[in-house]
Amino acid sequence: MSSRLTVSDGLSRRSFLSAATASAVVLAGCLGGDGETNVPEPVDIEDDQACDQCDMRITMHPGPVGQAYYLDDTPDDLPDDREDGHARFCSSWCTYVYTLERDPSPAGIYTTDYSTVEYAVQTDAGTTVIDAHFGADAFGAVEGLTYVVDSDVEGAMGGSLIGFSASADAEDFRAEYGGNIVEHGDVTLELVRGL
């Protein structure tokens, strides 16, 4: 059983939301007067890359994925040769566990923005999963995302935080698949570990 969900306003709306989110991130970095630096834009996740939290190969699993930039303040367990302290994750679950468990906080965090992509929800071996998207344009800055958590839909690590830049899309998803609506600022390690 497979269903295709799309944003009703079509590609132009997705393109607009993606560009608006990216512009907001760049503008926020440019306006920082406290010595803040611009956070790099998200990049494509490549086939051979492993998750920095659990070491699973990212592109082999369903669900939302993530990445973070630590710039000059890289955690000890991240390889030294990573440009801009770039960390990558197989799931939104791993993204939040990694970034919430370590000091310092990253300069920027991105997870899949399902308002900007066409996605499918399907049953795989009896589990309802959402597909993954690995292109740079599929990511949104977490500050601009509304998450559906504890829904009937899973990702790579089971329970997922499924993000949408359009809160109406999150509400529609929750209405179909259950769960709760959570804003980025309300995501805690306890909430994530409880999924």
C-alpha cells in the first residue's frame, strides 16, 4: 500500500518556501553583530556517507535526514578534516540526539523539509515509513520547521521528527498519520529519546 502526498499549491510554492527559508538563514547570519558568521548552506548527502551519531549508511534508510555545521568549534568525535565542522545524520532522531548531547551547540542545523519535496508514505515489512531526500534543496533550517512527532510514520531510527516549513502541511500530515505538533524550540533530548 503506497500513497503519494504532495503540497496542493504545486512546485512554485515549494520553490518559494525553499528559497525563503534559505534567505532567512543567510539574512540572519549577515545581520549578526556579535561576531556571528554565515552558516554554510546544506549540501547533498552522498551515497557512501555514514551517520555521525550511529554510523549507519545514510542513503540506505527511509525518513528525514539531517546535517549540522559547527564551524570553528567542532566536537571531539567529529573528524578533523570536515570542512566547516560538517556533521551528517541518517535521521532527524540522530540529528537531535547528536546536537543536543554535545557542547558546543552547532552554528546551524538542517533537517528534511517535507513542504519542499514530493514525498511518499508506504508500508515496508509491516512498518509505515516516509521516503528520504538527500539533495541540498530538500533541507530546511530547523528554526523554520514545524515537526510532527510520535506519528504512525517512521524513519531510519524508528520514531521520527518529520519537519515542514509550512505549518498547514504539518497539520495535514498529523491529521492523516497522528502524532503531535512540536516547534524546534520545544524539542528536548527527553522528547527525542522517548520516540
